[in-house]
Amino acid sequence: MDFISLVGILGTLASLAGVAVAIVQSSRMRELRRRTNADAWLSIRTVVAILRRLEESPFSEQDPQIASVYARVADLYRHLLKQAILDEKDFNEETINSWLATGKICSDWQLEQARNFLSK
């Protein structure tokens, strides 16, 4: 076997190894994206529960601290929603409709927040 054949074989093996590594890394990235998305939606559900509790508080309209906390938690909701949107391949009205159908979005305010990201 001459030198050129050996280099060709080594190049082919290196290419095949590169393809194998790419396949493994793609699989790991998909799994990471799936976990990140699941974590984002778990956090969103928790934040929505906190917002509802604050809305139901008998002191919510009278206490400026509760209003301040509510505003910060609403900002956290928008941040987490943005993270969930960035996890989507294509974010459009169909995505929002899917979220409505699956209960990920369950209020007019949440729907408005999601639609605010359509134009961005």
C-alpha cells in the first residue's frame, strides 16, 4: 500500500468518525433542548400559580408591596415565555394556538403576552 492510499483511508476513517460524533452531539443537543423546554414550562406554570395567588389576595389592590411583587413576577413570566419561544423552531400563530389547545396558555393576558413576541 502506498502513501496516498494510506492517507485516503485515514481521511475516510476520520470523516466517518466526524459523522459519528456529529450524530451523537445532535442527539445530545435535542435532549438538552427538550429538557430546557420542559424546565421553562414548569417554571411558567409555577409563576402563573404565583400570579393567581397574588391576584386573589384580599390586600392586592391596597398594598403597594404586593403590586410591586406582582409586577416583578409578571416580568419573570415574560422572561420565561421568551425562553419557551426561543426553544421553538418556528414561533407563529399556529404555535400559540397549539399552546392554547394544550393548556400552556390559559388566559387572555397570557395570550396577549405570547402575541407580543410575534412582531419581534
